[in-house]
Amino acid sequence: MIVTVVTGTRPQIIKSAPVLHALENAGLNVRFIHTGQHYDFELAEQFVKEFSIRKPDYNLEVGSGTNSYQTYSVISKLEAILLKEMPDYLIVPGDTNSALGAALTGFKMDIPTCHLEAGLRSYDMLMQEEINRRLIDHGAAGLFAPTTLAAQNLDNENVRGMVFHTGDTMYDILIKRLSAFNDPSFQEKVVKELGISEEKFGVLTLHRRENVDIPDRLKGIIEGLSEIEHQIVFPMHPRTRHQIADQNLTLPKNLKIVDPIPYTTMMAIVSKASLLLTDSGGLQKEAYLLNTPCVTIRDNTEWVETIDAGANVLVAPEAEDIRRKAQEMWNKELKNNPSVYGDGHASEKIARIVASGEIGIKNNVMLSM
């Protein structure tokens, strides 16, 4: 049995890494394709090395561009490879343009396509990710839901594929490395290497188009960050760096700018931090699992469990709102329940399901593994 996994961005490599290992351990013939949606070395290849997965069998080198361009480029380049390889199953993780392009290619070629991280919903159709994941979910043959709510969403929408509540594969990774992330000596080593000068500090990530590509929103966010009376470590995304320079914005002195950093280093500083500020999806969940309070600079989130637990709050891109929410959440003591994301064995469950060959377009079924 040949199984093809398609990634395009750094988070997709992370969430796919344990699945790639589990599929190979199950004796399946695995093909790994990277679209190159994140094309900088720091944004992709370092994660291939860090998670000890082999280099992709193919790199489509799609690069940056508009949503339509990236989706079209994936479809046009992937089809020839799939015609050559003829996989029995295609697995696409997440909700990026790469995921949508790969899924549409699989649908059109009658390849049973499985969606990793299925059923997440923000209910905001202005978000490209919401459009992408809904389209994928309603065409996929197999849907691997990371949470109970995600599985319920799929059931409520009467998707035609087979729904499996497997748990979250990023939790698989985190739980295996948790002792390293929380190790005080390792944390101090990372703090020293990054040049963090304060005992209590925050971490910031910022990259979403709706935040960094709109001048008023980006300006409001930066003004809000300047009101936080603590050092904020900021691994700056290339898109954000470009927009800050293009808009001639001056960054506040409390921001400690660093280059994109490896996963283990990032998790160590998030674990030690008094607060995470982010517009990322996956980091909200990782902060929850590390018991780090989170302020999400977005209008909504697909990771609603973190909001319900009081571990995460949404904030508008306005200076006063950011200052106030950061102050409220700073160093908040949390004891979150990680079981909402499974038992740490989602990847093995997914591999067993795929290896069984049972996935196909059938009547809507809810299965709990």
C-alpha cells in the first residue's frame, strides 16, 4: 500500500512528522511531498531535520503568492507526481492553500483523501483557512478529528467521509518531549542563547495576512505591544519583517527580535514564558498544553477549548485592548486538561486506520478509536 503525505508549511511538517513515522512503522510505503509554500530554510527544512524525518521525495517549490496562485500551483504540479506514484491514499494536514490544492487534486483523481486535523471551525468565512478546511472536509474520504468538538462539527455537517476521533498529533509530539521543554537547565540555556534579559518575559508570534498586511491593524498591534511593561521575545516571520520595513514602522524597545527558531527551542521558551501573544493556530494549543497563558490577536479561533478553559483570550488589534488583556493574563496560573487533545497516540491510531484499508466514501459514520 502506497500512502502519500503532502505538507506545505512549518506547522504541517510538525503535525505530520509523527504520522510519517507511524505509517512507516506500520510497514506502509510512504511518499513525502512538500509543496514549498514555506520556502525559506528556517521555515521548513530545519523542521525536517529536527523531527528526524527524511527529506521530501518531491518539492513542488510553489513559494509565496496569492491564495489562488498557491492553490493552482499545487494542483498543477502535484497531479503529474500522483499519476506517476498512484498512491492508495493521500493524507493532507491542516488548512493551508497547500492542503486545499493537494486535496482537490486527490478528489479529481479519485484517490481516497484523508484530512488530518479535520472538523476545526472558526465560523468565519472571511478566513482563508476556514474556507480551505470546510472544502477539504466535505470531499475527504477519511477525516481525523483531533477533539470531541471537531468530530461533532463533522457529524453536524453530515460529511460523507468516515469520521475518526483520533486525538491531536501535535500533542503526540509534545507529550514525548515535555520533560525537555520543562527542564529548567535547558530553559536557562535557551534564554541565555537568545539574549533574554528579564526573568519574566513574554513570547510573540505574528504573521497572519489580516494582521500584518493591513497597515492600521499592524500599527495598532505594535502600539499595544509597546504598552506591555515586560520584555517580549519575537521570532519574526519574513512576511512580518517585510511589512514592518515597508510601512516604515518603529518597533518598541521591549521587543527582543530573533530569527525563526527550532521547535524545541520555541517550546522551551513558551513553557517558561509568563505569556504568549500570537495569531497562530497551533501555538494557542501548545501554550494550553504547556500551561502558559495566551492572548490571541484574532477575531476568532478554531481552538475553542482553550478559550472555554480560560487559558486563552481573543483580542482586537488595538493598543488598549492588547495592553489590558496582556495585563489580565500575565503569569496566570493554569492547570489545563490535556486529555481534550487525546492520549498522545493519535498518530499510531491513524496509521492503523489507514493500514486497514477501510477508508472509502461511505454513509456518514462516527467512529471513536
